[in-house]
Amino acid sequence: MKSYALFQKDFHSELRTRYAINSLAMFIIVAISVILFSIGNENISPGLTGGLFWVVIFFSAMSGLSRAFVSEEERGTSLTLQLIASPATVFTGKLLFNMILVFLMNIIITLLYSMLFAEFIIQNYLLFFLTFIFGNIGIAISSTLIAAIIAKAGSKGTLYPVLSFPILLPLILTSVQLTSFSIDGIPISEAVFELAIVVCYDIIMISASYMLFDFIWKD
């Protein structure tokens, strides 16, 4: 219940300030517009289409998910959270908020891509759905943990993408490949290895996050 209460607090706070929502919306519009005008009338391969899709997702996440714990430090409420809730409760509440934000953001990106890019035609919907779900979960978990790490740092804006890139790179590369498979219509039986990588990534990150967050949050 405390995790849900923390999620509600962040949700209502975001509705008032709209900091993350505005950052995400602006970046999505600008990034997709730049890609659209750069490509013009040229045909692009499924691999490039999938790559650009996840590039937009990655940098959109970098622009909107970093404030999960930074906002607590700025308002001076982090000490209060440490006193009234366990580290696992705090992390779960923040993770829920970031996960909702990631899924809403990426649903919008997917819809815009489907409408604006003729090459973005999904042949294997189940494979794309699984990639979308597990990819977004991995981004939310990693982004939440990294946000906790950089919350007390001096150069938060610079440090967040620097730490995020190497951690998220295996997930992004595998998701790009799976998206290309889904556009090409490759059956799931031929993409089991890549799907296993994404699922294992999520399991490893969620396990590591709950084990490490206690030390990160108190230090």
C-alpha cells in the first residue's frame, strides 16, 4: 500500500508540474519530425526503421525519467521517505510511476511511427508485442535505478545518459533486432534466443536493483 501511495504522490505531482510529460512530448515531436524530414521520400530497410524507433525511445526516456529521485532531493523530501518507508517500498513506488510513464510514452511513439513511416509495418504482431513489453520494462527498471544513483550528484543532467547508455545498450540492441524481425515477419521460433536475452536482462536488472537500492538510497 505504501508503494501505491508513493506512486499516487508522484502521479499527482506530475499532473501539477507536467515536467516529465512536457519534456517527453517535446522530444518525441522534435525527434520524429527530424527523422521524417531527413528520410524524405527514400525507402529505408526494416533494420534501420527498427533502429530509429528504439533510438527515439531511448533518448525520450533520457529526457523524462531522470527526475524520479532528483525531485525528492530538490524538495528535501528524501529524508522523510527514508524514515517512513523501506527502500524496497520506495523503489517499487518509483518504478511503478516510471513504468506507467514509459509505456504511455512508447505507445504514443509507436502510434506516430505507424502513421508517419510507411516502412514501419509490423508483420509479426505477437513478436513486436513481446519486444515492446519486455523492452519497456527493462528501460523502466534501469532508468529508475540510475535515477537513484545520480540523485545526489552535482551534474545530474550529464551523468544520467552517460550511465544509462552502457547499461541499456544490450537491451536496446536486442530490441532493435527483434523489431526488425517483427517487421520482416520472422516467426517467434526463430527469435527465441533474442527474446531470452531481453527477458533475462529484465530479471537480472530487477534482482540487482532490489539488492543494490538499499545501499544507494541510504548513502
